[in-house]
Amino acid sequence: LATNSVDSAELIDGSVDDSHLSVSSLGHATKCKVVTTTYDLSTASGNKDITGFGFDPKVVITLYSVSGTDDWGWGFMSVTQDVGYCLRTTGGAVGLFDNLLTHQVTTSASQVGDLSTLTDGVRIAFTKNGSPTGTLNIKMIGFS
């Protein structure tokens, strides 16, 4: 492989060294980094802090899925302006929402996540409705 290239094994195990990446085409030295975490959907309403970006993200794109299901979603949000949307599918049903992350198990069981900024990361404030279950697998791309 060429220098600074990525093979499929690195994508799967997350061992990609992205410390050299910047998005200079945006007009300045913008940084980006992918951070991976999980969240137990049965957890009561509360905060999930996601750190390790190495900078304070201004915009995030989030991809998520639920272990053992075909449920998935993605969202994007401006951290500083509290503006964003997500698209998710649950059992074939698709929905568009005005927050970073919405996972609806049934009409009476869901977790909704809104975003705020932290030093070196972001905070997802989850609001629980009913009794959702499962493990949410989250991949978040942050941009400075």
C-alpha cells in the first residue's frame, strides 16, 4: 500500500493513524477525527461524554447502529449553533428528526440525543422514553 493509505483491516479494527489529516480545502487548517463509543439504550436519561478528538469539535457527523438488529441512523449537527438533523430506520420505518440522534425501538420506547460542546469532545444529552433496550454503536466524525 502507498504511504498514508488505509487498508480494509485498518478500517475494521480502527487502527488508522489519522493524526496527519486536515481539511485544508475549507480555507484553513481544519482538523477531523473519528471517535467510536457505545451507549446502553436501557440507561436512564443522562449525559454521554465523548472525548478523544484532540480538539474542540465545531461540527459532527454521527453514524450509529444497534447491535443484533438492522436498525441504524446518521445525523449531523453544528455543536456551537445547536442545529442539526438525523435520519434513522427502525424495522424498515424511516424518520427525519431535528436533533443529532434519535433511536426509536417502538412508538413508546426511544432514546433521543442532543449535543453540546466539551473540551476535547462533545456531550450527548439522552432523553429516555419508555423501556428501550440494546447497545447503540456510535461512530462520530468531528471537525474543528
